[in-house]
Amino acid sequence: GGQSEEHVLKGSYFEIFEDETASLQFEDVIKNEVQEKFILNTNPAAINANRKSAYWLKFTARNDSRNYNHYILESYSLNTKSFQLYYIDENG
């Protein structure tokens, strides 16, 4: 059996950007002019105060194991319609 570890993504562990138009795509968000708009989250959790906006969170996940792992991203936010997860690998 494998061991499982839980890491809670909260507070200052991520940066956040509010897309008030809710129209940006991943290709837009990775551009420098948008990356500069991310701010370090100062709340205990991500706050989606404007339900018409899209919120982008940026964080680093590290796998120190040599084994393949499965990941679960879980949220307790009842106001969230959907999640999409993007990642940048060693090839960009």
C-alpha cells in the first residue's frame, strides 16, 4: 500500500488574479502583462466575491516521490460553478 499525504492550499500559499470579464483563456493568462496582475493571497482561503468574475489561482505543487501519485484538488466553496486545472510541464 502507498502512503498518502494531505497538503492544504490556503492563505499565502497561492497567488490570485480576478478576471472581471471572465473571458480570458490560459494562453492569455500566461502572458507577462497578466502574470504581473497576480497578487499574493492574504485571506485564509480564496474569496470569489464577484460571482460574474473568473478567478485564477497560481501555486506550485512538488512531487518528491519517485512513485507516480494521484492528486485530488478539493474545494469547499459552494459558490464555484466549475474548476479547470492547467499545468506547465518541463516543455512549457
